[in-house]
Amino acid sequence: MSSVILVLHFSCNNARITTYYPELKGVGSMISDINAQSREDIYYDTLKGVLLYHNTLNEYPLHWHNEVELILPLSGSFQVKFHNDSSAVVNCAPGDIMLIAPGTLHEYLAVAPGGEKLILLFDITNYSQVSLLVPLLKTLPPYVHVKQSEYPVEAARLQNYFWDIERLYGESDEFLQISVYSLVTLILAQIGSMHLVDAVVPSGTSDSQSKNIEKLVAVTNYIDSHRNEDLSVEQLADLAGFSKYHFERLFKSCMGISCYQYITKRRVMMAQELLGDTDLSVMDIALQSGFFSLSTFNRVFKDMNGCSPTEFRKLYLQGADRAGRTYTK
């Protein structure tokens, strides 16, 4: 092949990814001293430390980056080939979740034409101070593959976190940005609770930290499954086996927002789905989302979205018409 590409730039939701190809010897200083492999630098222009984009490329060349990469295949199948230590090829099917650790050499290989992937890249240093995640971060393998066929419940939760991040991504409101960081933390916690079952926790890491991960995941899963019910912080603290004071401190230190704020946000996100995907009345949606007062629902919804539920539905439907489709997961 005679064509030579030194640097590849492409835009993904106002972010820029630069891939270097140092295997092309003698073509300038920018390709030197990068471990003789392709390094991909991520530039965050939309949300600092988090990049989300749709990828429709059948194949992607060998590369590595300093960020954690999470992949959700939406259609078609593809393979990820790893080149660290021992070479491995992993088949990914729609609905699976693939986590790739920082510094891991990998490439995408086409299995069949077509296919779409939702890719989430984030800077792990933003989460290294969360004590509950320390066991996972210290034992993170080159990759973790969550197969939907083997872990349908866990995969469904992770998929929902992906879609929630997509729904929030690009919002300028500070609270919504915090929600994205919280959802990324939940993804790490969910995968960590699965991975740490078989992982050897390093010396110096308290076993109680890994147990707290499991408790946090259990609580957030409970909230997601019961957010249309009357929930209290006291009830959730009892579920986790903590005092209310300790639970609130633990939850906020890990999630970045209070438990009450998290419950409210998840309820509003449920309402957004119902407004876009159903013909239910605003009152019915308020009740199904866990709001037992229409005035409270309207006030909270407008505070978080800058518009009323009725206005949100109108804007949503107009956007779907312009796109020529309705929103589906």
C-alpha cells in the first residue's frame, strides 16, 4: 500500500481525537518515542474528562490512549484484538459492554459490514480519589467483557447508564454535568462489583471498600427499580446497612451529589423517557415517575431542564420529526 497517513483528526460532538502512527519511521519528531505503537490523544471540548460519540467504522487501527474506553455495540458484530502481554481476540455482540483499560493496545476488526457502536472515553484520574473505586482501579485488567447473554441484568443496567449519559451529554447546566460524572461512577462501580468477585485485592486495600462498592451498586439499582415509589434516605441507608449520616456522606463522596438529588434526577430522567415515548398525560407521567404532586413535578422538571414537561414533549417530538425517526434504545 502506498498511501501514508500521519495524523488523523475527526470531530466527535465537538471533541477532537488525534491518532499518531509512529510505526512510520523517519517522518518527523511527532512520531518518535511513543512505544512504537499508535497513541490516541483525546481532547475534551464538550465535557471535561468525558467524551461520548457514535462510531460506525467497521475497522479501526491499532491504538492506545490514557483514558478508559467503554464500548456498547448497537448493531452488527465486531472483534477487538488486544496486543498487550498476550494477544487476544474478543467477539462483541450488540448489547455487550466492553471496558478497555488505559494503555491497552487494541484495534477493531470487522466481522460483517455495517454496525454501530456507542463509545465512552473518560479520564480515570477524575475517579481515582473516590475511595470506593480504589479496589477496582488497582486491579483493573486490560479489558473486561460483560456479555449480555451471560449477564443480562447487569448488561441492561449498564446499557441504561449509557443511554442516560447520551441524553445528558452536551448539556451546559452544571448539575447535569455532575450527573454525567455520577453515571460514569456507577458504570465503574457496577463493573467493579462483578470484576472484584474474582480479582485479588492488593495489600493495603481494605476489604470493606470492595464491600461498599457492592452496597452502593445495590442501592443505586434499587433506586432505579423503585424510583416511582416513595423513597427515603433513611430507607436506603437501612438497605445499605449504614446510619443515615454515614450513608449520606458515603453516597455524596462517591457520586458527587446527594442521595436525594440522585433520586430526583433519576425520576426526572424517567419522566423524560415517558414524555418522549408515550402519549400519557403529564399527570400520569408525574405519578409514574415518583412525583405525587403535579406542581412539584412541574417545578422540579423546569428547574432541571429549563422548560416545562409539556414544552419538553413538544421540543422532543419536533426533534424526532426533523431526524425522521423516534427515539429508541
